[in-house]
Amino acid sequence: MDMIITVFDTLIVLLYITLIAFITPFTIGYFKRRNYDIFIQLLPISFIVFVSSIIISMGLGGFKELLFFKITSIVSVVLLGFLLFLTLAMRVLWRDKYDLLVERILSFREKNERSFSLK
């Protein structure tokens, strides 16, 4: 019986990861078309991960059942808090530092995309 529960739990985790992997490009693409910066693009993703991990863990019997959803909830809450701080506090109080941070991240991403191209 323990083997069936382990297989069932593994399938739930894999389906959850697959669902997040399918939702993420569409959400980021939507916000990218509206010209939002990278931190605002990541806010809904971290919120979706947080809420869905809590819903799934409660549906499976609380946080006692699967350690994966407990860790996912904690990490997504920390990421969500960090992103909220970056987008709200830094954007209002230190606008120039926020813009510099976004420019550095975008330039870093462009360098990596060029270095990995097959041309």
C-alpha cells in the first residue's frame, strides 16, 4: 500500500511541476507584451505557485503529507515577499537604483542569450 501512495504522490508532484511549467511562459509573455519589467512579470507566477501549493497540500491532508509542497509554499512566500519589496518599496523610494537593477538583469540575460546561440 505504501508503494501505491508513493507513486501517487510522485505523480501529483510531477503534474504540479508540469502545470507550472506550462502556465509560466503564457503569463510572462502576457506581461512582457504590456512592457512590464521582470520583477512584475514574476509576481503572478510566484503567487500562483504559492496559492496552488497550499490548495494541493490541503487537499492531500495538510502539510504533514508531502514535504515538497511545504517547501514549495515556504520558498514561494519568501520569493513573493522579496518581489513585492522590490516592486513596491524600491520602485517608490529608490527609483534610480531600481531602474539600474532592472537594466543589469536585462543586460545579463542578453549576454547569456548571445553566448548560448547556435549561430
